[in-house]
Amino acid sequence: MRIVIGMSGGVDSAVAALLLKQQGHDVVGVFMKNWEEKDEEGVCLAAEDYADVRRVADKIGIPYYSVNFSKLYKEKVFSYFLEEYKCGRTPNPDVLCNNEIKFKAFLELAHTAEAGALATGHYARSEKSADGVRLLRAADKGKDQTYFLAGLTQAQLRDAVFPVGGLLKHDVRNIAREHGLANAEKKDSTGICFIGERQFKSFLMQFLPAQPGDMVTVDGRFVSRHEGLMYYTLGQRKGLGIGGRNDGTGESWFVVGKDLAANRLIVQQGEHDELFSLSLDAKKINWIAGAPAGETFVCTAKFRYRQPDQRVEVRIEGDGAHVRFFEPQRAVTPGQWVVFYQDEVCLGGGPIDSVEPKKPIALLV
RNA sequence: UGGGGUGUAGCCAAGCGGUAAGGCACGGGACUUUGACUCCCGCAUUCGUAGGUUCAAAUCCUGCCACCCCAG
């Protein structure tokens, strides 16, 4: 079978390609360039990654190509990303990137190339049956990336394969080493997918100009100034620049809210009830295998990537859900995704619209 | 202008004759395909300033400077 595989230049997708090749598939590597930016010397930032794709593909013995979805990425992912920040929320661009780019535009490209499947280096497993496809957590619980795939539909998952999903990261690196892949020791990439690690505030400043305002406590006392509400997220500590105060407790300060109407950032010293929430509402949930039976049910959920599963009670409400936590949760943030799990199965998820604070902030009521 | 008080890192703050705690902030790193959180490391050869006493001074003494409070 012909399989198109998205190759990033990293070990995971390299080993994924290798495994598929070993299984006898007609593997075609494709490097996606979705962000146009050059360094100080005018060299494309993605050039080095593409060079790794070339080295690996040659070693494995598969053809490789490059496609450029920059325009689409800007239209479908980045514009949404900026809009959300403008609204005071904290979006997760990578979930959307999977929905719109990797498993949509790229999947269409695979179909055009008459491929029977699309592969990626994601740490996730899928299980096909007569009822459809189920998305399962990766074998390596520390690397599981189903959180980012929770927005995918049956149609998208049906044609997707995740060759490294059943392996441990450690084994993936070993395989890469054994086969002399050039990127075997390459550091895992982080940061926004296709954009990479950035000084986040200054990166946003390039697109969203500063809008300074006051930083105030939950009871409205002035503390400091902020540079723009969109540069901060709930629960954030770093970057507030609030030093010692003779009326303080000596603890750190955290962002607990945003007063959009008055352009005030609400901060609090220490971690208190205002930072925690009891439930959330999500207006639009993608249930991978259809909405679970019953109006309400108990499962686990994550509110951010790499968070231990939390027990929740879900009540389906139209296309969305009301999600009650068994334990109060810290800094659940609108714009981020809530993703549901039933043991190994990723049920789906959706963007968080609002939360019910453990203790409301008077200024925002 | 009298009287009192205080000056220790960017901020808060210990120290009260024996060779500069701690916290916050900040910087770096780890972790991490979002943003965060978290963790680790770093961060005053010097205590407003100029002298003096002492083996030894941020600590005691004196002058000066700055700020604060109370009088007026």
C-alpha cells in the first residue's frame, strides 16, 4: 500500500517512515513547510529540518517531497490563534493544526497521491473495527499526544496510521540509532507546531500591539502595570515583574483573571480559591466515536497537555457539555481544550468556553 | 526650623562587634509538539556617604547627605 508520511525532520516521524518501509509499504515522505520566516542571515528556519528529512529519507530509501501550506496555515490556524488572543482567551493552535492542516489539507494531498493511508510520528494508537475507529493513548504514557488529536473525526482517523504509537520513546531512539538515522540524537522539538519555540510575548507583540493597563488585586487595589491582556494567561506567574511589597506575604503573584472591559489584569499573591474552578462549559465537543450513551457519565479529562487525568462528570448539552470536576482544578483556561478519556480511549474534546470559579472574583461579577 | 525615625541587591527583608539569611522579581537551564504551571542553578567582596574606635565594623562613635513622621 502506498502511504504518505509527514516528516518533520525529527526522530519520531523518521522511525515511523522506517517502520512502514520495513513492513513493505510504498512510503513517500513529505515535509510540510507551513511558516515563512528567515533568520538574521536570510536562511529559512525550516531548512535544517528539511535537510534532516533528506538525510533520513535517503538512508531509508524512500522518495521525499516538500509542500508548503503556509497560506492555509495562516488562514485556518494562525488567524484563529490571533483572534482568540484578542478576545482574551488562550488558544491551542496545535489541536487546530491537526484538524485543519495535517489531517485535512495534507490528507487530501495524500488522497491525490493515491495513497491508502496517511502516517505521522504522533504518539497515539488507533484501533479499527466494524463500528469505526477508536483513538487510544500511546504505549508511552509520558509521550502520549492524543490530547492534540482529540479534534479528529472518524473520516480523518480512518486513513491515519501512527507507526510509533505502540513504542516507547526510548525504543524509537534506539531504532533510529541502530539504523544510523542522522537525527537519532536530535532533541525533541517543542513550541508551536511549525513555528517552534519563541519568546512568547515578543512573538505575539509582532502581531498584536501592546495595550498597557493596570494590574490590580481581586479587590481592585493597584499593583503594577501590564503590557496587554493578551500577553498573559490564567495561572501565569512569570513575567508579572511584581517584586517584594511591605504589605505582602512574600509569595509569588499569579494571574487570576482578565477584566476586558476595563483592560485590567487581575492578579493575586499566592494560590487561592480564585485560581481554582469547579466546572467548565464547552459549547462544541468533538466526540470521536459519537457522543457517549446517556445524558451524563463519569470519565477522566485533561485541561491541558501533560496533565494527569482528572475525574469528571460530563453532562451533554446540545453540541457541547457541562463538565463538573471531582476535585477543584487550577487555572482551567478558556480557549484551551478539554479532552476526555475512558481508560485507554480518547473520547474527544473541545475548546473550553467558560469556567465556574471556586471563588468568584468580585471585579468580574 | 526644632524633636524623633529610617537608610542592606530591582523590590521586601534578616542581621545589632567576628567576616552579608530568606523571599519576591529577574536571568539561565530542565521538563514540554499550545499557552502556562513545576523543578534546578545563578543573582551584594559589600551594607547612604566621609572619617574614627577596634585584632576585627552593616553592626560602636562623629560629620555630611537623603527620605519619612511629629511639632510648628
